[in-house]
Amino acid sequence: MKILNKMAQTGSITLFLRHSNEYLDFPQLLNAFNGKDSWIIGYNNRLAYLPLNDEDFCWVHTDKSMLDDILQLLIQKYNYGEIVGFFASYLATNIAIEVLIYPYTSKITFGIYVNRKTINNFDVTDFSWYLDKILPIFVRLNIVIESIECIDG
């Protein structure tokens, strides 16, 4: 009998913007991921974020009641030129994404592995579901996307 070791599947979407992230209105983008009609920052009434001076992706988890303080910390990280990372969940679902905004580049990456949407009965990430929910934020903010990279692995 042959036993197959199935690895956990993940996906990622990387947006390459026309302009470097240093030209973003970062507080506006952050607020767009904390809207009442789409994504909200946090997952399961918890917040996960990369703290100040983090170089090893050591995520910190805290209570949702700390949201205002964490938003200010994320803005401070952005202003310091650090990688900004936080989790956001799609309103009224248990689906979450990891958002990584890289300083001084034109790259924003969305890690997909928390209750990942898949295509029918296949273990393939349903990228269209995520893009349908992420891209409108950038359109509303007039942020031009040059290219999109989707990876399933």
C-alpha cells in the first residue's frame, strides 16, 4: 500500500503597481481594508500583524479591541519603511488573507491559506474569488495595477 503525504495547499496573489508604494496614501489603503462592506482587519475577533522592527516575520496576535492602536502602529511601520503585514477577513465569512505591503517597491502580496476558497472539488485556489474582492479596493482608490501574479502551491 502506498501512502501519499499531502502537503497543505496555499496560494498567493501579488499585485505590481504602476508607482512605488511610497506614493500610496497608506492610511487610506489601510482603511479600505477595514471597510464595512468587504474586508475587515482581523480574523476570528483577533488581530495578527507584524510588529515594529520585525525582520523575521514574527506575527503578533492580540485582541480586536486593540484595533485603533494597531492601525496607528501599521502606519508608523509604513512611515519607517518597514514591511507592513496584517490579516484581513472577508466580511461575514471565515476566509482570511495575509496582506504584505513592501516598502519602496511596487509590490503588495496577499497570502491565501486561511479557509482558502478552491475551485469546485479540486484543490486549486479560486483566484477569481479573491481578485473579485481585492481589486475593487484599488479601483476605488485610483491605484493603477501594472500586473498580477497568482501562484498556487
